[in-house]
Amino acid sequence: MSAPTDRRYLQTHEWHKLQGDIVTIGITQFAADELTDITFIDLPKVGAKIQANQRFGEIESVKATSDLYSGVSGTVTQVNDALQNEPGLINRDPYESGWMIKIQITNPAELNNLLSVEDYLKKVGH
């Protein structure tokens, strides 16, 4: 298994990609594969305040329901509305079209607390 090297990761399988002062968050292919067929996702609204290491949403599949976590603090600037009608995008393309939320980050140093791709893959046993 591989994962993009241009992101930082949480042990709970969320990826974080920084572009300017915006961090895009989604889940890894490993998590999408473990969940199997994703059927529903509950995401915050634009303008919501997110705290690092706190729950920001929920994802449901035919196998399980899981909480979603952010490794950074900030304000939600965009939500991937396509996931409401087509949550399976996460299974098919978790690193691009299956992204979940974008946050205007308030403390970029929080990204330093997240795992590198190498450390994430070691944690999940790959």
C-alpha cells in the first residue's frame, strides 16, 4: 500500500494537505478499504470552528460507523458537497475527488504533530 507524500497523517487515518493557509482533509485508501462500501458521511457546515484532535464528522459504511478527526485547528471554508449524493467517491478516489473538508488553519505548527507518510504506513503495518 502507498499514500501520497505531500500530506501529513493521523493514526486514525485522516490525511491533511496544506496549500497556502488552507488544509484539505480526507481519509486514506487504507481506511476506505477497511470501511468497504461507504454509504453516508456527516460533515460540518462552512464556518464551523474545528479544534485539533477533535471529532469533526462521521462516516458510515456497510461495515461500520467511524468518527472523523482533524489534526489541525481552524475554520471550515469548504465542504465537498458531492459526497452527500455520492459518498462512494471516497472509496474510489480518497486522495483527490473524495476529499471531505477544507480548513483555514489557525496554527500551522500543528501540522508538525502529524505523522509523515512513512510513519503512518509503519503504524498501519505497511
